[in-house]
Amino acid sequence: MEIYPEEYYEFFISFNEGDYYTCHDLLEEIWMTDKDNYFLKGLLQMTVAIYHYEYGNVKGARLMMHAGHVYIQKYRPKFWGVDLEKVNTFILECLSIFPEDIDRVPFEEVSSLPPLPSLVLYLEDD
């Protein structure tokens, strides 16, 4: 099995626990030293999108999720041990769920937004 940066392994734990803010920090740490790796940037944008959505920034979530979708395309179907077909499906589902007519809702009203599908990420053997 390939060896990845420690932050990458920590990312999976944080993602599956729903700590998307930490996910951003972990992926950004790796991406800052590997800026040609748009796979990382795609995952980073996806996690930022979920974070924005959870805090009512629907417009930001749409923009970030779309960017994440674009970035992962050339790495499909699998890269760095991640099934990107599953990630791609998740992103497309999120994009279809994000309300088009809302840019932002107050944090107190976030529960009125449609819930996002769940995604569990894990490393698979290459």
C-alpha cells in the first residue's frame, strides 16, 4: 500500500467524524507543498462546501462544490486510494440538493435547508 502524508490519514478521520473545518486545514497543509495535485484541491473544495452549507452559506457551498467537482474529474475513477466515482456521485447529489434560489440563511435556520447525503471516505488498496 502506498504511503501518504500523515495529514491525509487524519483527513479521513476528520471527514468521517464531520469535522470539515479540520479537513480543510489538513488538506491545505498537504496541498501547499504539492500545488499541482488538484485531486487534493478538489477534496478541499468539497469539504469547504459542506462546511459552508452547514453554516447557511448556500451560495458559497454551491461555488465550492462545483469547483471541487471540476478538480477531481481528471483523477477519476480512483486516485490516492479514494473511489472518486463515489465522491463524484456525492458531489452531483449535493449540487442537485443545494437550493438555487437561496444564497444564505441565518445559522439559526440552517436546519430548514435540505439535508445532504452522507459520504463515508476511506482508503482502498490500489
